[in-house]
Amino acid sequence: MTVRKSIFWLHLAAGLTAGLVVAVMSFTGTALAFEHEIIARVERDALRVTPPPVNAPRLPVSELIKHARLAEPNSRPTAVTVSSDPAQVVLVAFGREATLYVDPYSGAIREQGAKKWRAFFRLMEGWHRFLGRGGDQRALGKAVTGACNAAFLFLALSGLILWWPRKWRTKGLKRSLWFLRDASGRARDWNWHNVIGFWSAPILLILTATGVVLSYRWTNDLVYRATGSPVPVQQGPANPGPPAIASVPVPGTEGPLGPDALLAAARQISPRWEVLTLLLSDPRGQGRDPRPAGEIRPAAGQVGGKNPVTPPAVIMVKESGVGPRFSRTTLTLDPFSAELLRRDGYADGSLGRRVRTWIRFLHTGEALGPVGQLFAALASLGACFLVYTGFALSWRRFFLKKEEKTAPAPAA
């Protein structure tokens, strides 16, 4: 058996084994390509407030958080987002379950306008990452999608090898580079499989290779080692950030600063800010004080005879004209003095961390803006047709030929 035939049979086996899961990931990837843009478009009215008069006073952020907590009494806020645009609402997030839009001037809660779209995208993301599994079965779903994504990477590479013509002729190249109008049956499936595979292969290689890095810890760590960067000790595939700073001991009897003072300090540290997001508590309820920032904690020695500690304040900053379009800066502040403890921006990270950040946004196409997202969506849609034509060609190879051989010969 020649090398080309060996690659063909491996390509066929991988396609038949992982094809259905690849189709699911490709379809959901197409649907998720413009998730943020679609939601922003649908909610453009809910996100804006009536332009206020000049120098109109805004309610304190702590007051806006109280309004949001009254609307969600059974949940606790995990983050508050403030925009430099005076006509933009303030977002108060309650984990992944809900995000409330609060009018910064009146405190009124504005209803979201894209609940069905959000539910649709959550469904698509669940199938894309976990095959729709939930609870304890999420790990199994993630393992299956990770393995099938690796198989898809092999399919893209081997497909390019099989596409490579043995003899470069104009007629043969035309059949492999563009669609034939008069083709039908097996010829049509072969033509579609080759043409779509060729034009989408470069993008699919990027999407699947970055997906492998996002799926496995060892490939994630390999990015750091290959760039000569230290591997973060507490690094996980979904979190390229550095380990958190330890909690800060309570210096006296007063509680930590409120959200308004912390956000004001962030504005001074990053004068070119566009969006500030203050983390109030961990969305999973782990590792941070369950009470939001600005709420008075017990003084030293008042809890079980032990000196309490308070986690540092963490603020995510989107700045104008700083780094790539997807870059964000993380400010870690002392919760009592608002002193800057650490600044983690795109330029502050190691080469491995910068590469890892690019990998994250290349996977969705967001690294290159709307054009990149469009190419990612088209390549993912093309992958759905690759699965269909691949199964169709396999059916004709293994079943239709047998039927033709066993069928009686027509009468003369």
C-alpha cells in the first residue's frame, strides 16, 4: 500500500469516526461567530439611555448595585461594568445567570431585549463545548469534543495532502478549485468536497489548531515552553492569566473602600479607559468574599477571634488605542487604600502569554475583527458540507457499489 493510500484510509476512518461531532461543532461555531454583535444589535435600545443634560449627576455605583440586588433578591452580584459613554447603562452581573441593565441617572432597571437570543447562544455554546451535556457529564462532553477537534485537525492536514494533484493539469485543477455546474451524483460530491476543502483548509487549520490548545493542558503549557516563557503554576486551558494575589489583611476597624472609590482610582490609573468592570465576587462563589465590594466587613478580631482577610479589588479595563483590539488590562488594587498592587496588560505579559491570548481570539476570529469572524463562520459552514459530502462519498463507495455488483444484468 502506498503512502497516499495509507493517508486516504486514515482520513476516511477519522472522518467516519468523528464526522457527526465535527458537524455539530462546525454548525454551532457558525452560529456563535457573531454572537456579541447580534446581541448588541438587538439590545441597542435597551443599552442606551436618554442623553442627559450637561453635567447631570449620576447615582453612585453602590446605589445602582443596591437597585439591582432588590431586583434579584435571591442572587448576589458578581461584577459591575461602567462605560465612559454617558448614555450607556451600567451592567450588574449575577454570575452567568443574569445581567441587569441599570439606568445610571434614575436607578431604573431596564429589561433586556435579547433573552431568546441569549438562550439560543447558550444552547449553541453548550453543544459546541460539551455536546449539550450538563452537570457531571460536562467533562465527558468536553473530552469528546477535544478528541474530535484533534481528529478534525488531522482531517484538514491529510485532506490537503490528498487534494494535491499528482499531475498539474488545467482541467484537473479546475475540477478541484471551483464548482462544476453540470456535475451530479458522485462527481458532484467529489467536486464539492475538494473545492470546499481547499478554500476552507487554511482557516480550518487555524480554528482546529487553536482549539487543540484550548482543549488540553499540555498543549497550553507547550505554548509557553515553545516561546521560552515560564508556565503559570495555576494555569488552566481557559484562563491565561497569572495566579491571583493573596488576600489583604484588614489594617484596622474600618471596612474596605466602596466600588465608587475603587473605580475612581482605576480611572486615574488608566486615563484612556473606555469600559471598567469591577469584580464583586467569584461567579462560582469560590475564592472571594461572598459580599460585594463596598459592604462593611467585620473588624479585626471580630470573627472567631481571628484576624479576617479581604481579597484584593480586581478591575478589568478596556482602553482606547492600547494593544490589539481584544486586549484588556487587569488592575489589582488594595481594597483599603486603592493602591495599585499589580497591573496586568497585554504588553506586560510574557511572550507565551501574548501568544496564548492571540490563540484564544484566533479561534473565534475576533482577533481580526469582523472580517476574521466572517471567514471563521464561512469556514465552519463549509465544514458542515465537508461532513455531508464525505459521508455521501463513503456511502457510494461501500454500499452503492455492492448494490451495483449484486443487481441482475438488464435484458439485451
